[in-house]
Amino acid sequence: MNGADPRGSQQGTDERIARTDDRAARVTGRPARRWRLWLARATAAVVNTAVVGWLLLVVLPEVGDLPEAGELLREQVGARDVSLLAGLMVLHVVTFAGILLAALPSVRFLPALGIRLLTGGMSKVLPLGPALAAGTLGALLHRRGFSADVASRTVVVTGVWNLVTKLALPVVGVVAVLVSGAGGEGRPVLVVLGATAGLLLTLLVIRLLLTDGVARVLARLLRRPVDLFGRMVRRAPPEDLLSWLLAFQEATATALRTRWASLAGWSLAHHATHVVLLWVALHVVAGTGGPQANGAQVLAVMSIGYLLTGLPIAPGGLGALDVVVVAGLGLAGEDPGVATAAVALYRLATYAVYAPSVALAWPVWRHLNRRTGEASSAAADAVQAPRAG
């Protein structure tokens, strides 16, 4: 009598899934099928590939200089430069793991590093990467032993601060350009106003997350979509969606209130590594003469371009970020060939770390969790032993 019968719990879950299928079948008039989900993913992958190809093969040659960029990469990049870029990428990944540690302090550093290598690689390499990375982050945390609510809340908290930082950095960058005297008349002011409006909108979203009004609206709007999604993935949704959303919102608000300082610090440090990486790449390919664009301009251009990495256009904003950064550096007075080579070197540095991580981080993760799984099995046996006697 000390615990619930696991067979009864499983039976209850199966009944909830069956009820979800029945409700969804009544709405759609068709039985549950998974092929639609795979068809949607395949269609998205084809569209993303077409968009990336158009940006890289058609648009980028118009704003940059690919032949000159290739020559600069062959002539200017040496072993010392590669070592420097590798060190920056190590710092980049460590700060990425720091964001997760700030959102979920009970997770340890090495597991957090492995999670971030895998999810970062998915986000930058795979089609629909950001969405896949968010889902994988929640799944890996749940596998680590955290509850589904804690894992989902961590995904939301880290995502919110990622968005806030992406919108704040362009404001800082454009203000830095104005202070340095490198901006023109009028246009930078409009950019500041637009970026500030975006930042205020994000702060408004955060404010809404701190109240229960959004949870009540979502409970009314998402009841049927949640049932349909549960049918597609064979998972039972919460019986009382409103109560679940209210509890989730309160826990998320508490996490944002208590951990905002560490989240903001790690997020700023992580995004700053992107800017530093591009700035170093620009100096490497520019040679002894140095680049035409100054640090403030690099910060502004990279921050604006990095906003595109969150859009479901391509993994890591591939193509979109490249075009925006090359064009922005060109407007700042940089040579098109130097700008193109710097962006290419930035891409090579990031993919050299994250592309292999998609294949390598999963075995590492399983090794780190093997001991945890053995401990959980031993604990379960210890609980069942007295009942058997």
C-alpha cells in the first residue's frame, strides 16, 4: 500500500492515449497516422535547402566576392590563426553550457557541456535545427532524471533569455557605432528606434510570462491542437490543461525572477563570442593592413545578422546571416572579398566544432548517463525487494 501499482498506472496512461485518439479521430474523421508529420518535416527540409541554395549561390556572390575570398583564405590563414579560433570556440561552447547551468543549477558541468554540444550542433547543422534542438534539450534533461515539467521550463527559460539577448545586442551595437562616430546621419537613429521597439516588445512578452493571463488564454486556444498533437506522437496530454499551464507559468516566472542575473551574464558572454570570433576572422583575412570596419561596426552588423539564426529558414541562419553580415560590412566600408572571407572563416570555425558534435556527443552523453541509469535500477530493486519478501 506504500505505492501505486505500476500496471494500473500504465493502464491509465493507455486509456488516456486512447481517449486522445478518439477525440482526434472525431475531429479529423481519420485514424492517427504518423506519415503526415514526416511529410511535413521532409517538405520543410526541401524548402530550407532551396532557400539556403538561393542565398549562397545567387545572393551572396552579388554582395561579396567569392574568388577573392578563396585567395585570402589560402594566403592569410595559418596554424596560429587556427589555434586562436579554436580557443575562441572552446570559450564559445563553455559559455553555451553556462546558460544551461544558470537555468538549471542542479545539472553538472560535463553533462551540460555534452548536451550543449549536441543541441548546438543540431541547431546549426540540421534543417529545422532550433526546434529540434529545443525538443532534444528537454528530452535529454528528462533522461537525466528531471521531471518533464522541469525540463520544459528549462527550455522556455533559456529560450526567453536567448531571445532577449539577441534583441538587446543590436541596440548596444548601433549605440556603439554612434558613439564611435562611424555612423551616418539619420539612419542609425532609425535603427536604434527599431531595435529598441523590438527589445520593448520582448520585455512585454517576459512581463506577460510573469502573469497568469497568458496561461488562461493558451488553455482555451490550445486544447484541440494539444489533443491532435498528442494523437500524432502517441502521448496523452494533461487532463486539466489550465491547471498545468498555471503551474508551469508560476514555476517559470519564479525561475526568471531568481536567476535572471546569471542567465543574462552567461547569455551576453555567449553571444559576445560570436562577435569576437567574426572580429578575429576579419583581422586574420585582412592581413597587415587591418580591416576597414571597426569593432563597433562589427558588433552592430553581427548582432543584426545573428537575429536571423532563430528563424526556421535554415540551420544556424545559414545563407541569411552570411548575406546580411557581408552586406553590412560592405556598407561599413569593408572590401567585399575581405568581408566574404571573414564570414567564411567564421562559418568554418563553428562547423568544425558543431558538425562533428552531432555524431560524437550522443555516445558521450550515454556514457555519462550509464552510471545514473545503473543507480536508478539499483534504487528500484531496493524498493521492490521488501515488497517481494
